[in-house]
Amino acid sequence: MSSLEISLIALLCLVAGFLLGMWLQYLLPEHHLSKESQDTVKLGAGMVATMSALILGLLVSSAKSSFDAVNVSIAQNGARIIQLDHLLAEYGPETRPFRDGLKASVAERVQKIWGKSVPGGTGLQAIEKSTTLLDFQTSLQKLTPATEAQKSLLNQCVQVSSDIWQSRLLIIEEQQEPVPPVFLVLLVFWLTLLFVSFGLFAPRNVTVFAVLLVCAVSVSSAVFLILEMSHPLDGLIKVSSAPLLKALELIGH
């Protein structure tokens, strides 16, 4: 399911929670809703709220770390692409086809990740299916250095392209299971219990309903944010394409 679908499910659970709490007001005997009962329920709700806050903070921190890690990897790869183009330029004019191919592959990658929907998949799926870098590394082996300087430059090109390949593999592996599902299930369950306690003693009027609805939307929005940031290459919230766009401006000249 998409991030939006999961967050909508969370919203429905929270709304159902406080509606259930309001409905229980009709079913429970009067002494179950006494001042002492309210105090006990508030203590339990406070404990659940604390646990929910801990899980929510943990998920936000994990999602932000994942987002930042991919963002750093994109920036590093942008710098490596510029370095690789510079090394190829120093090697000699015979590397012009390699430099043109490098620029074309970067432009294609930017289009597939940050552009509109294209055939062959977008985002992480596009990175997983791409074989451009492997083809580039294979083509480098066709170069025959004539001098020691060219041999050194070729070795550096191979090393830089290997670093880009390794960074690509790390991005793929880190995005396979970004958010443990059990964390989300527990979070939504605890928050639903919390909203049940809200509705249990809340006055039944439009203002209270509107406030609880806004709170439910806010919490489900946090779930949406966590899920979106856990998939930095897909969805509505993506890492910046600025490093690769800058690389496109600087390479191939």
C-alpha cells in the first residue's frame, strides 16, 4: 500500500476510536464515568500517550536518518560524476564518447527519479533496473592507455565508477524495509486507544468533534510524513535533485 493509503487507514482508526469512546458513554453505567474513573482513565491514557510519543519519535528519527543518508549519497555521487568527467577529459579526446554517454545516463537518471512517470519504472525501481553504470565500467576496459599518465587516470576512473556503483547498491539495500510494520501497527493501536479515552469523557458537541478530528488528521499526517521520508526516491517527498542537476551543468564540456 502507498503512504497515503496507510495514513488514511490510520486516520479512520483514530476517528473510529473517539467515536467508539463517545458511543460507550451511552452504554456504560453512570458510576463507570465517575470522577475517580476519569482520573484512572487519564492516568492510563497518559502512559499510552508517552509510549506512543516514544514510538513516534523513534520512527521520525529513523525516517529522517534514512532520508538524510540517501540525500548525502546523491550529493556524493554528483561530486564523483564531476570528478569522473574531469579524469576522462584529462585522459584525452578519445574519451569523448564516454563523457557523452556519462552525461546522457545522468540525464536519464534524473528524469526517471524526479521527472514524471516514464516507462520502465521510476524512483528506486529505476535504480534497481538500471545497468548503465555496469555498461560504462565495461566500456572503460576497452581503453588502451599509451602512457603512464593515461594508465593512472584510467585506474582512477575505474575506482571512481566503482565508488558510484557501491553507493548505488547501498541505496538499494537500505530502502528494502525502511519502516518495521510492527512499529506502525503498535503506534496506530496505541493512538486509537488514546482517542477512545478522549471520546469516553468528552462532551458530545460539534466543537469537541472538530477538535478531535483535527488531532486525528495531525497524527495521521505524521504517519504519512514518516512513510514518505522512509522512501526518499519515491512518492511526494523526495531527496533533492540539485547535486545531479549541477553535475549535468558541469560535465561534458
